[in-house]
Amino acid sequence: MAKYALITGGSRGIGRAICLQLARSGYAILLNYRSNEEQALVTKQVVTDAGGHCELLPFDVANKTDVQSVLGEWIEVHPEDSLDILVNNAGVRKDNLMMFMPDEEWDEVLTTNLDSFFWVTKLVLGNMLVNRFGRIINIVSLSGVKGMPGQTNYSAAKAGLIGATKALAQEVARKGVTVNAVAPGFIKTDMTEELDEKALSVMIPARRFGQPEDVAHIVNFLASAEAGYITGEVINVNGGLYT
């Protein structure tokens, strides 16, 4: 029986670093992505080169039917395997001032960042409860902790995910399933390429942007057996940036 970790949005950036770290900890990787197969294949090769096992699982986390058909089928055909770890990492930003924000930018960000948590988590939670072991780790954001101007949609989605994390953690704790959130600040990925790193680093006590590995290491710990008494928490990975 193989033990699997599912990482949504795992093809690049923070997701790639998490895939590699969990593979090094002995988990077979289920790498979800929506459309960027080229980068997903790169991540698969990185995991394979490190001695791990990685399967690609393309589906749109924001589409209920897609989630149920693709992920649901994988679960059905792997009855002997154990999906122990779920990292809800997939997300999207559409930054804009609220007064200028088109309805579609609100809808897409809320659906991709928040609704996807419900569709994916609900599908894998049942077996975790039966097995009396599971680790659900939601990648949120500094924006969801403090709110960020120009990100009303993104802040709302990530703050909602923080609330869901705390609520679900209380529902499933007695079954050996933990639910935590990790809130990155400014991390060097393609999502932050357009930002002025030099100017923004002055605001950060650590005086630098973080690396994807900084997030991956804390995710790896929360996924471990040693973190079994930690649940309902939001762990900030932001170099000391809170205000």
C-alpha cells in the first residue's frame, strides 16, 4: 500500500517545492495542475530525479464536476492506497481596486481559492476519517491575515479559507485528522515577479523575499506524525511582516 500526498497547483513555485519536500519524506506525489502540463512534467522529473514517485492528475479545482470525475476516479481505482496528505495550494490572483473590479475577477478568485477547498477536501476527507489519520494543509496568504489594498477579492478568499481551516479542524480532530493553514508573505515565485522586490524588502524585517522552500519545510512538518497535536493553526511564513 502506497501513501500519497495530493498537492493542488503543484506544477511550479511553492507547489513544486512542496512536492519535492514531501517526496523526500517518503510520500508518493499526486501532482494536480489545470493546464500547464509543461511545468507539471518538469516538477515530475524533479521529484523522480530525487528518487520519488510522482503521478500527474490534471483537473480544474474550481470545477466541481471536474474534481469529482478525475479525483473521484483516482480514489476509486486505488482502493489499496492511502491518500494521507492534502495540500490545497492552487490559487489565483486578480488584483484591482474594488471600485474598478469586474464581477468576473471577484468570481474567479473566490471560486479558485475558496470553493476549490470545499470540492477537493470533501472528496478526500471520508477516507482520512475512516483511516483515523490525515493531514490537510491549506496555503493561504498574508493577504488573508491582514488584508491588502488592491486585493479585496484575494483577501476575502484567503480569510474565508482561514475560517474554514479553524472550523474543520474542530470537526475532525478526534479522528486523527489535523487541518492547518500556512500563510506565506512575499515569496520569490512567478506570482511575485512583477513586484519591486528591492522596494518591498525594506518593509520586511528579514529584509528579503522568502524562497518556496521556506514554505515547503513548514508544510512538511505539519504533514508529519510529529505534528499530530497541532491543528486549527495559521502559521505565518513572512520574514516578520505583519503590518
